[in-house]
Amino acid sequence: MIEKDNRPVNLNLLTISLPIIGLSSILHRISGLAVFLSFPLVVWLFSVSLKSEESFIALSNLFQTSFLLQIMTYLILVGFSYHLLAGFKKLLSDAFGVGETLESGRILSWLIFGATFLMAIYFLTVIF
């Protein structure tokens, strides 16, 4: 006879309280997807900027006048920065065992969030 499973089932992700390490892991995957999806735009912008001096000046003028392009650049930079820092954390964990305990993983996750926040503020001052 099969016993009924009495464990609670909660499928609403908005009500689950994730630890900071889990949130960091999920955001690393989301930022990786965002970086991957933004790659064609970045390559196209780079290609246009290298075509000629006139196209570079036109792109520079577009960047100065287009608020949407500035926002997109800012979001790409912040997403890439977070993905890079979280990737370093993952590499350190895999290669050297840094951050494998619960407490050190929590500290490293908060450091990554703090460093990303500081970089986001820096990008705000540079772009806008």
C-alpha cells in the first residue's frame, strides 16, 4: 500500500523565503541569460562603432541623445558585472573550496551583492 505524502507543497515562488546563497545562485543564472541575450546587440554596436569614424560619431551622438540606449547599456553593464563576480565566486568554490560552508557562502554572497551595488552606482555616474 502506498502511503500518502503529508509534506506541504508550496509552488508559489514569491512566498518562499530563499537564503541569500540561493538567491545569489538564481540571479547568477538569470544574469547569464540576460548577458547571452544581449550579446547580439553588443556585437552590433561594436561593429557599427568600428566601421568608420563617421559611424562612430553617429553612434556616439545616438548614445548621448537616446535615453533608451543609455538604460540598456546600464542594465547590460550591471548584469554582466554581477554575472562576472558571481562566476568568480563559483570558480573559487570549485577550484579552491572557498565559500563551501554555509557562513562563508553567505558572506561571499553579500560581498558580491555589495560589490555589484557599488559598480552599479559607478556606472550611473559614468553613463548618465
